[in-house]
Amino acid sequence: MLTDSVYAIYSNFTLVDSHGSPRWKDMQENPEIVPDGTAHLRRLLSNVLENSLDASEVSLYSFSKGCIVLSSLMKSGFAGLPLRKLTFIDPGLNEPDELFPLTRKELDAIDKSVSIEVHSTPRQTKDPERPWIESEIEEFVDKCKLCGLQ
């Protein structure tokens, strides 16, 4: 999707607005319009791995605004996808409270063998225009630890 010079290639995984920001509220209020990101990822992995999905081999990485794809997949609990690790690299969005909209229940449902990593740089965490990012990352990491995710 290309709108207003913003390119979001993850609309198969989650609803986004014209700026590529997630539409979490719309998805919560109207679950029937939510793209099935887990099914889409399963099809991608099947194509790549020729139908032999091996959890010991599959790790997903996301960068910056694209981290909403991993958040969206985490909300779905991965629906049995064999994943080993999720890595959020420099997560950040232009709106507060949108990056990691995961409830304790959703985090508790995630297989504890899936490793969760978050790496950030001062570009995101110290941005004076977006002071909420650092606290959102810290809160997410703390919630993951409380739920037994590594």
C-alpha cells in the first residue's frame, strides 16, 4: 500500500491507516475485518520451507514501524505456528499506545518456548518528538517477563 509517500507492506498482517499506522481499535471493534496474518505467514513459510515447518529454524525480525506485524501476530497467539524467536528491532510509531497493544491474557497464551527480543537505539527511545516510545518498550519487556516469556 502506498499512500502519501508512506509505504506499508504489512497490510496482509494487520489493518493500517493511510499513514501505515495500525488500526487496533477498528480490529478490536470489528474482528471480522481483521486480516488473518497468521494464515498469511503460514502460507509464506510453507512456500519458503516447502511445507516442512521446523520451529527450531523459524525466527521473525521486524524493524521500526514494521514491528506492528509481530505485535499483531502475538495478539493472535500465532495459532500454532512453529516459531523459535521474535525480534523487534528499533520499534517505533508516530502515535502513543499503538506499538505493543497486547493484553496480559494475549501474552499468557503465547508458547513460552518462543524467545522475544527487543533492541532499540536512541534514534527511537530518545526522540523528543515521541517521548512515549522508551516507556512503551520498557513496559512491553516487563509484561513479557511477567508472563514467562524470555
